[in-house]
Amino acid sequence: MTDRLPPLREVIAAHGLAARKSLGQHFLLDLNLTGRIARAAGDLALGTTIEIGPGPGGLTRALLDAGTRRLIVIERDDRAIAIQSEIAEAYPGQLEIIAGDALEIDAASLGEAPRRIVANLPYNISTVLLLQWLRQARAFESLTLMFQKEVVDRLAAAPRSPDYGRLSVITQWLCEVRPLFNIDRRAFTPPPNVISTVVQLIPRPEPLAPARLEVLERVTAAAFGQRRKMLRSSLKALGDAEAILAAAAIPPTRRAEELSVAEFCTIAQVVGS
């Protein structure tokens, strides 16, 4: 069906879709790469696939060609909405367009389960969106997302590595993190200043260890807010740090970057009890 639509560069020119820095837009026009992302998302025939910020529709077309039964796109740029309307005509009954800000839309309530999100995210709101979705992680079958490489490095980082931090702990607590492949900056229009990476997050049936999200966020904020300090100092904002660590059976001389996700959860259980 894609051959019934004009080439992406013609579509961009016809609709005046110059990328806007304010919207964090970098368009991926290489159909081989958009097809690879769509295939990485797995079986799209069941439930609902959700795309954020589809822009000129390169990934949208790839998802539809890959067998997506129902695709919902969320777009705030009127120029791109007009393009999506043209794609919807070429794929009758498969594509639904929501005009709005993804930060204000509950993706977990869209369509029928199983739900999955597949998106080349606007870099200026990518981590905010991710944290929003993680709060409802089990509403999704998978999240196949493109970020700046440095963000994916943080998502997948192991303890004792320089990229390990709050985002690593929260994400790995709720999801299995699978970095897939990098995309060179030259593949985009306009090229961003960084390499991009596609990653797949598979929500766990249950979190990695017992804890309450709001408490775990407080613990990791305190611990990594002063990551070079020993926990007996960095956790003082939570109360009697020495007593908390004793109850968690964690030596007070350790530092945040040394703790596993499960150990952070143990501290969170003590703090939240």
C-alpha cells in the first residue's frame, strides 16, 4: 500500500513540514530503518499499536505495512495531522488520529489490549513521557522507542557503571530493557547532534522486587542526588539514615551506584513501612 502514497520528501514539501525545534522534531525518512523498527515491535496483528509524534508518517506507513490491525497516532502539529489524514485514506479503517499533546493523553486507556507503543519520540519530552508510561507499565505489552543513545545507556546501565542512576533503577524495576540498534544522526532530517538508539521495554508481570513507586522515587532521588557520598550521608533526607540502612541490612558506607535494583527496593520498603 505504501506505493500508493507519494515519497516522504514530496509529502514534507507539499505540506510545508519543516522540522520545528520547539517540537523536538527530527524526521526519519529511510524506509529501511522505519521498517526495521516496525518489525522489532513484534506481532502487530492483535490489539492496539500507538505511535507518538508521527510527523510525515514514515514509521506510520511501516507499522501499517507490517500488519498493524489498529494504529492510533497522537500528533499536536496540524501540518502532520493533514498528512496522517492522507495515510488514513490509503489504509481504510486501520488508522485513528488523535490531535493533542501526548503528555496530556492517557495512552494506557487507548484502544483494546494488548497495547504497545512504537515511536520515534520527540527528544525534548522523551524521558518525561517514559516516566509517565512507566507508572502504568503493565497496561502495555511492550514499548519500542527511539531515544538519544545516552538515554538508552542510562535505561540499561548496570550498578557500578557511570550511567547507572534513578532512571536505570525505576525502569529496570518495572521492565526488561532490551537495547536493539543504533541509528546514525545522518539518517534524520534535520540531523540531530547525537546518535539515536532504538530500545524495547517489556513490562514485567510484577515489579522486580516489592516496593511502592512513590517511595522508591524518593529513595533514588536522595541516593543519586549525592551519588559520590556514602549512603549514611545521602539518605539523611529520608530520616535516620543509619537506622534505615541497618533495617535493610545494607552497609552505610556503600554508595548509590553500588546498589542493585532489589537493594533499593529493600530500602524503600523500610522507608515506607
